[in-house]
Amino acid sequence: HAQQTDVFIAEYQQGWDEAHLKNLRILGEFNSALEAGQLAVYYQPKVGAKDKAKVCAEALIRWIHPELGFINPETLIQLLENAGQVGALTRWVLSRALTNMVELREQGIDIEVSVNLSALDLLEDELPDYVASLLQEHNIAAAKLCLEVTESALMRDAEHSLANLHRFNRLGCALSVDDYGTGYSSLSQLKQLPVSELKIDKSFVLQLDQNKDDQFIVQSTIELGHSLGLSVTAEGVENEASGAILRSYGCDTLQGYFYSKPAPLPEFSLWVKNYIA
Ligand code: C2E
Ligand code: CA
Ligand code: CA
Ligand code: CA
């Protein structure tokens, strides 16, 4: 038995070491990969549930490593956060997103784009000024940029995060509470936030057409959002049935593979032209 356990531990450790080494490599190569153009920003449409012509997009980071392949965005963000380097990624995504918004505008697609902020971004006091200068440089109205922040990010250092959230709000950016329902923010906390959108986490939406509990949760969350004057988005809409249920609940915006997966800019642009045609 002892021997078997030793073998098990050795294998377990080897697996752990491999994962650890891979993570170190991802972290170590991040900056040069960014410069070498290995990373890209993909766009996933968010469509109006009532108003078909209303389309916006969420910007999502993609890194296809030449040897390691697809790097999971959540893993990457986590690693960068732990290393205190997530700010470099955020700034790069913001800058790409605004450049791409100008390209879309030139094609007649003038839409709002959402960028995700990590928990640590909200503690970086220089970020609102950086966003302001980017908006000015690209001549983009602040209201066209939406920043998505998670419930849990806001609770890491609530006072400090809230102060910066207010600074983005004063700039005129739209703000959204992402992954709603997975954290533990209370109603009074939610009421205090200067946000205009609530995004229901996809874990409640993926099986919406099959699961009565999810239907109950999603319906009451939409009502809650509306009673707080917020626009409600559901992410993770994978089929027509779930979309129809969300519409019947009065959900404002739908996002998910049923409409489109996140795609590179040219593909996204074609999708939009086709959708609104
Ligand atoms: P998120 O902000 O909640 O983004 C939504 C995620 O759900 C994306 O995963 C998207 O591809 C996925 N998704 C959308 N519709 C569907 C669907 O119908 N079915 C399924 N199964 N999934 C769907 P992705 O791109 O892998 O990103 C994962 C997370 O990584 C994001 O979750 C966000 O927390 C983080 N992330 C991605 N890009 C960035 C970024 O540029 N900055 C920061 N700070 N975080 C990012
Ligand atoms: Ca998001
Ligand atoms: Ca989300
Ligand atoms: Ca998420």
C-alpha cells in the first residue's frame, strides 16, 4: 500500500510540476508574446432582445501560443493578477478595442464595446486617466465604452474600488456588473454602484431551457435589475429556446454562442453587417 501511495504522490507531483512550469512559462513569455503579436482581442456580439437593430460587443482576450496552444483567458488573468501584471493586459485590450472601434466606425458600425476589468485594475488610480486619454486620442464618446467589473472584484477593497468606479462614471463610461449571482453582493451594495447594466452569469443561463430553478433565478434577477433601474444582459445563451424564455422575462440584451462565438474583428464585422441587413 505504502508503495502505491508513493507512486500516486510522485505522479501527482509530476502533474503539479508540469502545470506549474507551464504557468511560469506563460507568465515569463507574456510580455514578449504581446509585442510579437501573439495575442488578439476577439469580439462577441450582445444583441438587443426587443430592438433587433441594437448590437454591441464584448472584447475578450485570446492568446494562441505557438507551442502551448490556446491559453485559457481565466488562467492567464489569474496568473497576471498574482504577478501584479494584469494592468499591462488591460491597457493593451483597451487600446486595441478603441483602435478597432475606429475601424468599425469607418465601416459604418458605430457600436458600444465592453472591456473587462480585473479586480486589481479597480485599485489602479491611473487607469481612469489612461482611459480618458485613449478616448480623446481616438475621438470616441465615453458612453461608447462599457467597463465590465465583477461583483467579487468590487468587494476586494470596496471603498477604493468604488472610488475608481465613480471616476469612470464621471468620465461618462458605461459600467456593468459582470457574473452577477456568483458573488455575494447585497442589494444595498448593488444599489450604491454607479452601474447601468447587470449581467447574469452564464452558469444560470446555459441550461435555462431545461432547468426550472435557473428559470426562477433568472426571472427574479431580471425583475430585481429592472427595479433598480438597470438594463439586464444574459450571457451564455446557447439556443433559441433560452433566448425566447429570456425575452418573455423582459431581459434587455442577449449574448451567447447561439448568436455568435467570440471572433476576430473582420469576422465580427461581417457578422454585424449580416445581422442588421
Ligand atoms: P466573462 O467576462 O464572463 O466573459 C464571458 C465568457 O463566456 C467568455 O469566455 C465567452 O467566450 C463565454 N461565453 C459567451 N457565450 C457563451 C455561451 O453561449 N456558452 C459558453 N459555454 N460560453 C460562452 P472567455 O472568452 O473564455 O473568457 C473567460 C473569462 O476570462 C471572462 O469571463 C473574463 O472574466 C476573463 N477575460 C477574458 N478576456 C479578458 C480581458 O480582456 N480582461 C480581463 N480582465 N478578463 C478577461
Ligand atoms: Ca465580461
Ligand atoms: Ca460574465
Ligand atoms: Ca465569467
